[in-house]
Amino acid sequence: MASTTSGDRPQNRFVQWVDYRLPVFTFLNHELRDYPTPRNLSYLWNFGSLAGIVLVMMIASGIFLAMNYTPNDTLAFESVERIMRDVNYGWLIRYVHMNGASMFFIVVYIHIFRGLYYGSYKAPREILWMLGVVILLLMMATAFMGYVLPWGQMSFWGATVITNLFSALPIIGPKIVTWLWGGFSVGNPTLNRFFSLHYLLPFVIVGVVVLHLVALHQHGSNNPLGIDKKGKQDSIPFHPYYTIKDSFGLAVFLLPYAFLVFFYPNFFGEPDNYIPANPLATPAEIVPEWYFLPFYAILRSTPDLLFIPSKLAGVLLMFGSIAVLFVLPWLDTSPVRSGRFRPVFKWFYVSLIIDAFLLGYVGKHKPDATLFGIALPTIGWLGTLWYFGYFLVILPLLGFFEKPLKLPTSISEAVLKKGAGVASGAA
Amino acid sequence: MIRRFVLCAALLFAAPVLVPPAFAQEAEETKLLDAHFSFDSLFGTIDIKSAQRGLQIYKEVCSACHGLYELSYRNLEQLGYTEDQVKAFAADYTVPDIKDDGSAGERPAKGSDKFVRPFPNEKAARAANNGGYPPDLALIVKARKGGANYVYSIMQGYQDPPPDVKISSTAYYNIYFPGHQIAMPPPLQDGSVTFADGTKNDLAQEAHDVATFLEWASNPELAERKQMGINVLIFLVILSGVLYVAKRRIWKDVH
Amino acid sequence: MADIANVHGGNPHSDGGTRRDFLVLAGTALGAVAAATAVWPLISSMNPAADTLAAGGPVDVDVSKLAPGQQIVVMWRGAPIFVVNRTPEALALLQKPDLVDKLRDPDSQVHQQPTYADNWHRSADPQFAVLVGICTHLGCVPNFLPKPNPTSPSADWPGGYFCPCHGSKYDLAGRVYKGVPAPYNLPVPPYNFTSKTTLRIGENPTGVAFELSSVQQM
């Protein structure tokens, strides 16, 4: 494949001239136009491209916000209010960025849960999956630091509580916290460096996303049946099929996003963050943003574990909940990829989703509250055990004991069967 | 396939809906009053006349203790006042200035100045208010759960405490305030303010107007934002429709 | 992506082909509109914000405090504005043919001033000069040298401005000399006298519309 693109399309001189020197057009053609993609991808496969688009939107809105934001503890809050009131369309850019963070996590969580159901983390996509976990971690760090920047009550106290966690590490803990703070408590040095890092990390994310896409294109996308492509008839070119489908998905995605931005811009927010930070007054409830709630629940619900005090145990399990995702490809022993053909796995998967929402509920409310008469920390601890149990106990065992359903022989066979009106493996 | 698409769409739309149970109010809080503000509905905007009356209430009652710092006097032009009216309003207040001989002095406030605060700093505010700090009102509607309804309710929530409840001597009992003990004495009663346009000045009306004004103070972009929102949503619905039909057409030969 | 051409490995149905083209074209066009609408607020946000515009409002100067021959410098929209109380002798010197011969644009033909300053003294009231104190060469602030001097900074210096950066010279009406790097006269900002002693910089007299941004070059 020299400098021409697919078959019968005439290449104009300009394209040929550039492509001979830097094969941009050949590259784009190979990766985005002719690229063979499974023909049976569902709408759950839209969320990867959606995540990429939201990343671009966050970077664009963030750069323009940064033109007017001042990362200084006496000026930050006011600079945000200036953006909201005086900068042309400042309120729009700010609300897009603020709600974009929430939409980013919704999209990425759905993307991850898609992967968990269809076995997208299994060979040969282990590194693709692990790169994804790295992206998730970077997103969480970026979001955490971004929330501190407006310097409201939640910004300040959330930063205080989370940075204080590191003091739980034995011996080096307190030194690390002082190093993170740049002082004796969360203050101006902390704010300034969080701004610098918050600006930097999204570009690191872009780099990891590029690696993520390279890894993806090595073996192509997984598909709802979880079986590999057998031949040309199993795939269709990315353009126009998936370009149009992704465009449609984007338009639909923008609907709830726009609804939030224009009509309920503070739906996901905490009212307390519209109060300037006050180191002398702790808010009644310190609550992180909703996308951190399940992890917050794990942190708070963990009791003393053997010789490990609960504070340190909570920190370890909180980070452990992400760490366990890294090794997932080796924990799931089933030879079958897609949950569609794993009748027992399906129910455990559903329980994981319920567990995630339950942990979120626990993270949101006060530790002394109850649900159906049970204390929230107890529910939280049980939920934590269930989460780790799913990955460390159930998935390894299921591979041996579960009897999977019969897999179709090929993708096109399954698609043709469906087209003829015969019900194939139902979701 | 339609099933799965509906599931995905439902997930996207459900996130804002499934979540409210997690945000359910704690049992001990009293449900706030509902003022049925003009800006509550999807297309509703701020009632300018009501906001103007609210400004009057702020100036005559609230500004004694509460600042409105994030606002500048020139913002009042959004409430239907002319540039000259704004100049006159601002000129009633003075801001610090440096005299020609270099010593500290004052000058009348201009449109470009921020609203003058009643106290020079937090310590002075606390000293004058039994240690309590009257919060700045520019963002109060966004800084409290319940928003404008919270303000509307607090204004009318003062009552005698129930017989079994003891309150501090410097506090007042308010059924809508979390914890029920509020440091602010009841700021408004029937007839606290006389409206220039002759509107009935009972407590409910005053509370309604000052809450409307404060909603504007917190969300001055509300009208523009909602209008833009309607246009964007309509456009996105059309765009989604066109792209959906295009997608079905393109995929016809695959299915 | 508007050209869909042939689908790899498939045959476009001839009846649906053009309908499909139209839909994709429509979708792409709408998408382009959406993209433009999304980009516009970002670009607009870089224009001066409301508080910047408000801070750029007019500045009042009390000229009764200004002694004859004296200059004060007032900041307006980030630029230094020279206000000079010109003596009758200085005004007389401005009209001498020796000086006029040395000037590049003595009649202010290039648009560097509002209509009410389109005269030999380049001001509304001959007594007071109001000039933007930014050299039209490369933007330095010229020095005020009002006293006549036989040799310095040039022969028969009648009083005026000398720019320390590259030696440009202007007279007390801001008119630029020939043979210096600066190409144009010093601009005159919008201003008017709101009372006998109050000069308001940044506001035109009623009925005149003049924007400083309309001058040939700052």
C-alpha cells in the first residue's frame, strides 16, 4: 500500500505530495477509514470515542478557563466568580467544564463496565486494559486536583481530608503529607501546584490514550459475542459504518449533557463549594464528587484489619480496589470472553453493579446513618468485601465451575442467524 | 439491538435520575416551602419587577449586616435600571480612595465598583453580631441546599421554640434552619418595607421578592442560559434525528 | 467525511444512494454548525470582559490645578495621556513657519485625531493639549521638554516631546518632526470639557462619534 488509499478513489496531487513525505493520509485511511471492525458492535461500543471527545472538550474549556483563573488562595474564588459574571460566555465555559467532568466519568464507567461484561480485558488485550486503568487513575487525580481550584469549602476540606490520608503510611507518611502540601496545612503552595499539575495531567492522559489506541488497533475491537474474527465477512470498514454510528451517539450524548449545563448546572455539585474556603470552619459533611463516592465508602468503612489500623487499612483497600483491576486479566480464568455465554457470571456481574451503587450510597451519607436498619459502615464493609470477593474469589473460581453456553461459530453466522429471525444468544 | 441501545440511552439518562435517592434529605430536616418562583420551570426567567423590589429590601434591611461582594453596581443595569439610575444608586455609598496629599480618603462609588460591604473584615462583622458572621448574599442561593426556596422559607420560618427545646440566648428558633437555632433575628415582618409600586408588602411577598433578587444575584446569566439551552436542545434533537436516519440508511445493507 | 464514495466490499443500493448522500450531507452541515457554535463562545471569551470594559470608562481631570507650562500624565485604558496647559508663548511658537517646515504632517492630514482636534493646535481648546503619550515609532513614552532651547535636543527647539528610545521629536501639539523614525503625529484621544475646569478623557462631546481605535496608528 503505497501512497494511494483504497482502490478506486483518485488521489489528488496534494495528498500524494504530502503522503510521500509524511504518510498522514495513508495512516488515517488505514486506521479510520478502511479499518476492519466487527460488524456486530452494539451501542455500548460508542463510549470509547465519546470518552475521547469529552477529553478534547475538557481540554478546550479548561484552557480558556485558565486564561482567566488565578491560582492564589486569596484570589482564586473571586477569579472563578469573575469568569461566571464578567467574562463573555464565562458561565458557559465553566459549567461545560464542571459538568464535563461528571459526564467524563459516566462515559468512562460505562466503558469500563462494558469491558468487564464482554471480557475485553482478556488475552490478547491485557495491556490495552491496563492502559485503560492508568487512564482512570490519571482522570481521578486530575479531577481531584481540579475540584480544589475554585477554593470553596469543599475544595479546601476535601483536599485536607484526602491529602491527610497519606499520613497513614508508616514512618514516611507525615513527611509525604508535608511535601504534598508544601506547608503545614493545605494552603497557597498546595493550590498553586495543584493548578500546575491539573493543567499537565490531561496531556499525559492524551499520551496514554494514544498508547491505548495503538494497543487497540493491534488486534482490533472485541465484540458482544466475544469471539474472534474468522474472515473478511465478519468485519466492515470503520467508515462509514462506525463514523456515522459514533456521530449519532455523540449527538444523543450531548442531549443530557446540554440539559445539565443549561438547566441544572449545579446538579452534581455541592452547595458548600459556593462558600469561600475557611480553614477555621469545617462543613457539616465533607463529601467528594459523586464519581469518588464508592471509593470513599471503602475508605471509611474498613475496620481494623489484624495488625493494620483502620485508617491505613482503608487507604490500602481504596487504592487496592483499583490495583485489583490491573491484574483482572489473570484473575478471570474462564476461557469464554463474553458474559452473554456465561449464565452464572451474568448474575455476579449484576451484583457488582448493584454493589457499586450501594457503595456510592454509603459514601454519600453520614457514617452514623442507617439503611433498612443497618449501620452504613457495616453495609460499606460488606460491600467492600463483595467487591474484592468478585475479583479475587468468584472470577477465578467461575472459570472452573461454570458451564458456558454454546458459542456461535463466527460473528457473521450469528448476525445472519439473527437477520433470519432466529433468536441468537440473548444478552 | 434496539434493546441494547435503549439500555445504553437509559443508562446515560438514568444517571441523573437514579442518583436522587442517594441525595434524599435526612429525616430531621423540615421540608422547605415552595414559593413557585417564576424561574422554577424549564422556560421560566426572573421576574424583573420582583427582583427590583427585592433590591429595595436588600438595601433597606439586609445591607446593614450582609454584603453582596461579588456584584458590581453596574450589574444592576440587568435589572432594568438605566445607567444614570445605577450611578445615583452607587453614589449613595463611598469607597476608599487616596487623597491628593497621599492620605487615606473616600470617594463616591461608581458603577464599576463592587457592592460596598457593611463591615471592613470578618472580625468586625463578628464583633458586631455576637460572634456570628452574616454571610455574603451574592452566592447564597447557590450555597444553600434548596436555593431560593431556602431563603424564602428561612424568612418566614421564625417561631417560638417548642416547650421542650432550649435555645441559646443569642439565637432564634427557625423551623427551616438546619439545627433550628439561627443567629439572625427575624429580618422581615409584614410591612417592613413599603414598595414604590404599591405591591402588597406582607411577609410572604417580601420573602418572595428578596429571594427572587438573590436568585438573580447568584445566577445573573439565568435568562440567557435557559434561552440558549432551549435552542441547543432543539438543535440537538434535530441533529440526532438526521444522524439516526443517516445511520439506518448506511447500515441497511449490513443488517 | 462528506464524500462516502464506495463502501469496501459492498454495493450501494442505487435508489438509496442519493438519499443517503443527502442525509450525510445534512448531518455534516448540522455538525459543522454545531462545531462553529461551540467554538464561538471560546473565542468570544477572549474579548474584553465586562469588568475590563467598565474599568475602561472615562477619567476626569481637574485642570484648574495645572499651572501654565505644566503637564500631568493620566492613565486611561492602560495608556498614558499627556495633558498640558500651554502658555500663549508656546502657542505662538506652534504657528511659526520655521517649525511648520520641520514637521512631517503639520496640517494633521493623517487621521490621528477626532474632528474637534483637526486644527493647528490639535485640540478642542487651544490652551490645553490632550495627547496619547505613546511614540508612534515603537511605543515608548516620550519625555516632556517644554522649554525652548537653542541647541538641544535640536537647533531652535521650541519646546515639545523627545523620545529617548530612538530620538523621535514632536512639538507641543504632538506633531511629529521630519527625519525621525516616528511616522505619525501623536494620537489625540476622545475627550471633552464637562465644565470649565473638568476635562473628561474617554468621552466625546455630544454629537461626535470618535473611537481611538479608528486612528491610523497608535
